[in-house]
Amino acid sequence: MYKIGVIGSSDTVLGFRALGLNTFAADTEDEARRTLREITAEGGGYAIIYIEEHLHTALAKDIAEFADKITPAIIAVPGRGGSTGKSLRSLEDAVLRAVGSNIF
């Protein structure tokens, strides 16, 4: 069975933990990068990984490695401070890759 993970600040992941998702608090770019590498290692079993927007932007090169892979889908989500628009653009890109057309 596949898992869903969330990487972000302690405040951001708290709500996702309440939903039963696997959460990983990462307050710095280095912590987030290390966590992403650990949970995407062979056999990690994650189908979806949500990453807080500011960390998603900082890890763009690391995330690009997964662009052509089926799993995991790595999606930006707004942090506690609100959205920068990155999460919507990330979702639009994911849908475009999946269905070949922008349906938004």
C-alpha cells in the first residue's frame, strides 16, 4: 500500500498529522532535502509527497529528479502564512503531465 507524506514546518504538518498522513517537520532547506532523500529512497513507498511552498521552491532541483517518474507525485502546499501561488502552479503542472491538457 502506498503512503502519503508531508514535509514542512512544524506548524504546517500538524494539521496533516491529524488526518493520519505521515508528517516530517523540516524548518530548514537542509532538513527538508535530507527528509526528501530519506523517504524517496528505494522502497520508500510514497505515492504522494506534499511539500510546503517555500521548501518546494528551495528544493526545485531535487524535485525535478522525480518529474518523469510515476511516483512519488511531489506537490507544493501552502504553509501557515498563506499561499504564494506556487501550490496552484505545481498542481496545474501535475495535471498537465497526467492528462496532457490544462483543465483549470
